[in-house]
Amino acid sequence: MDMDFDPWNPSFVADPYPAYAALRDRGRALRYEPTGQWLIPHHADVSALLRDRRLGRTYLHRFSHEEFGRTAPPPEHEPFHTLNDQGMLDLEDPAHARVRRLVSKAFTPRTVEQLAPTVVRMAEELVAAFVAEGGGDLLTAVAEPLPVAVIAELLGIPEADRGLLRPWSADICGMYELHPSEETAQRAVRASLEFSAYLRELIAERRGKPGEDLVSALIAAHDEDGRLSEQEMISTCVLLLNAGHEATVNTTANGWWTLFRHPAELAALRADRGLLSTAVDELLRYDTPLQMFERWVLDEIEVGGTVIPRGAEVALLFGSANRDPARFARPDTLDLARADNPHLAFGAGIHYCLGAPLAKVELTASFGALLADTVPPLRLVREPQWREGYVIRGLRELLVEF
């Protein structure tokens, strides 16, 4: 099928939304031969399939690779898969329900509530330093350090070690792109080994001397099904960093790039920071950080009259779903006061992002600190470029001045 969907084309990555509109016009389930996936571009279908138990993030709880018609990953990639496959995002029930229940006991709404003042303080300190420098790269000065610092604070990682986290996360997340190279895989394997070894030591330390951190709470969490295994704890901590921080970094930088292109909306937000709660959700919808979420078809499904067989893979296009005119009025218009906003940036169903409330706290704190009356207005220095990579979509840099 001839289509404008081309996730390796820099022009598409820079603005995929016209191609999404064309996809939605063409149908509800579209075969994309370069990846062998079925593209799902409509909000109603994406939302329904996220909740459909005939699909899964894994198939190994029901089938072997051979039974499912798939090839096992190369043995040399095993450290990455051991780490990734034991995280909540890539488990299915009953293992998913057990792990999520135990993690929820440790990572509670109260945890987020107690952390909120610390998040605000961290954001204000980063912005104050950025102002003192006269500006620079908003991505590396504010967007990246804040979520890393918050997750490190949450896990109780010593300040001296926090510089290790972002490179590990970036290398591991490279494997979530479409057709990653062998060089990408090797970096992910190395980061998986190093991060796992670090967390294994940290867990051993907290077993002997518990603290007020999430690692200690994960060690203590148990129910009728038992406790988290050490590997499940390690995978949970890495998932919290990767999922919680990649999305927040890109929403911050992409969000500011969006605001610079919509000066009237930026002026309205600066005049009324009470808009922040709806503004954060609208920025997540308008330029979604996670563009695609993949699921395996465990039992045959039908989408819009198209039968998708067991063993196939669907690509749920979050970015397209969040611009679907069938669900959103004026979907291509940025409306920071938008109240009816059921965006899918955090997913849905059993894999709905556990860290969504914390992400919103971080984003509100970050945008709020940069929009404070004591901070001069930001001005874009030059138009940014997009990084390679479509699934987790973000800018290379965002140079600004005051």
C-alpha cells in the first residue's frame, strides 16, 4: 500500500499529523509491509484495543516463539529482554496483576502527594540556574534533569550516582524503536547489565538498612501471592525511570516548541497559570511523546471489517488517535482550556501508566516554574531539529533565551 506513513523519514518524524489524517481516511486497520504490522489510526479503535484482552504486550505466557510463528531474540540480547520482560509494561495476567498490585502498594497516591513539594522545589532551582545562565538548551538544563532527579529521589539513589541514570535510560529505550540496529542493541544490552548490577547492589543495601524510599517499600510489599522477586524489583525500577522520564522530558521540550508556535495560547497561559492543569493534558494530546504502542494479537480480532489473525502485531497510533476529529473538536487546534480531553498519551486498560499522576505533577511544576512572574519570558533562538526515532519522539535540543 502506498502511504505517507514513513517512520524513518525525518520529514515525517518532524510532522506526522498530515500522514495520520490520510491514514484515518483510508481505513481502520492498514497493513504496513515494512514492519509487518497493522496500523490502527482511529481513537475509538485504539482505545478499545488497549482494553481488549485478546491482545497482549507479550505472548510468552501462552505460546512459545515457535508456536506463535516468531523467531526468538538472539541470545546475546538476553540481558535486555530479561530486564524488559519482567517489567509491568511487558507482562500479562496473572503475572501483571500480581506485580502491579504489589508495586501499587509501594507507589501510592500518597507517595506522589508527599513528593509534590520536592518536585516544585527542584523545578524552581533548575529554572533559577537556567535564568542565571541567561538561557541555553532548555532540554538539557530543565527538561531532562527534573524527571531524572525526581525518580532518583523516589528510589533513594544517592546524588553522586544520578548522572548514570539518563545515559542508561536512553540506551535501553533505543530498543523500543522500529527495527533497531545491532549497535543500538549492544548499547541496550550493556546499559541493561550495568543498571541491573547497580540496582542489585542498592536492593541488597536497603534489605539491610531500609529507608523511606520506593526501593525499601518494594522490598516490604507483599500479599497472598508473595513478594516481588529481585528481578521484578529491578525491572520495576528501570521501568519507572524509562517510562516516567522519557515521556516527561519530551512533553516538556515538545510542549515548549508547541507554545512558541502558538503565541496567543502561550500569552494566555502566562496571564493565567490556573490554565496549567488543562494545558498539560492538551500539550500531551497535541504532540504526543509516545507515538506508537505495539500489541500482539493472541486471538483473532476484527477491526472495521478487517480480520487480523493470531500472531500478527498491531501498532496503535497514539499520535493519530489524539488528533482524531471523530473524538476531538478542532483536533489540530491547540486549546489549552480544552476540558473534554480523553487523550491516550498514558495508554488505557490494564497497562494504563501507573506514573501518570507523578508525570502531571512534574510537568505542572516545570511549566509553572518557567512561567513564574519572576522569570523573564522565554524566546526561541532557532527552530529545533527532531532526533532520529519515531516511537519515542523528541527534539535534539531547544535553544532559548530570556
